[in-house]
Amino acid sequence: MLKAGLRVQVKTSIRRRSYLAYVDRLDPRGFWVGFKIVNGRMNKTRLCIFRPKHVTAIETEAGLRCVLQETL
């Protein structure tokens, strides 16, 4: 389950690129609002919005772990 404070890997539908993001809050429309992580640091000037279906992995202490869409 997604919640604020998690670091997740998001795969975009445009250009099929993935990026790390810090989850900040849930939008009333059902989007998650977060900040992109650039060079290991959270960049608050790079706001991103994404749906739970675009999340491919959640970062844990051991590294990125793939998640099933049913668990989100």
C-alpha cells in the first residue's frame, strides 16, 4: 500500500522511462503527488504526479523491491 514518506520507482508511459520519487501526498483525483529524486537527493523543484498503476517498485532498506499491482 502506498503512503506518504515512501520512495518508489515510477515507470512513465511516455518514453518508457522510470525514475525514483518520494511520495508526498494523495491528490483528491486519485493521483499521488511526489518529488523526483535526482542524484540521490529529493529535488523539490521537480514535482511529479502518478497513479498507483505506474509504480513498479518500492525502496526498502535492502534496495528496490518489485511489487504486484494488486497489493497497491
